[in-house]
Amino acid sequence: MVQYETFFKTEWLPVVRYDSAHGYAHRDLYDVKGRAVKTPLFTRNYNQALTFAELDLKANWRIYRERFVKGVAE
């Protein structure tokens, strides 16, 4: 599991989480109310999914945070 959290108002909240729960690799994109939109990752294996998740968060964490704060979900 790879997760990006941000401090919002008075607490740390998840913004994006990549994991393999439910039997497949996927991304959970959260809103400020804790609701998540689940998107499957079409990778060959979990190693590839982990690499993708790490690279994506390093490159796009600012975009994810901006959308989270504004309340925009994909």
C-alpha cells in the first residue's frame, strides 16, 4: 500500500491510496468527506503497480492535493 495524506484543517486525511486489497491493484481517490473513487490499475503484477504508484505520487501529489482541497473528484 502506498498512500498520500495531507493535513487539512485540523487533521491528517488520505488523498490518494494505491493498494491491492479486494484481490486487484487499484487507486482510491478520496474527497474531504472520506468517500473514495476506486480505479483499477491495469498492470502485469503487483511490483509494476507499486512502481507506478510511487512514480505517480511523486509526480502528481500537488495536483491531487489541489483537487482534494477544492472538492473535485475524477
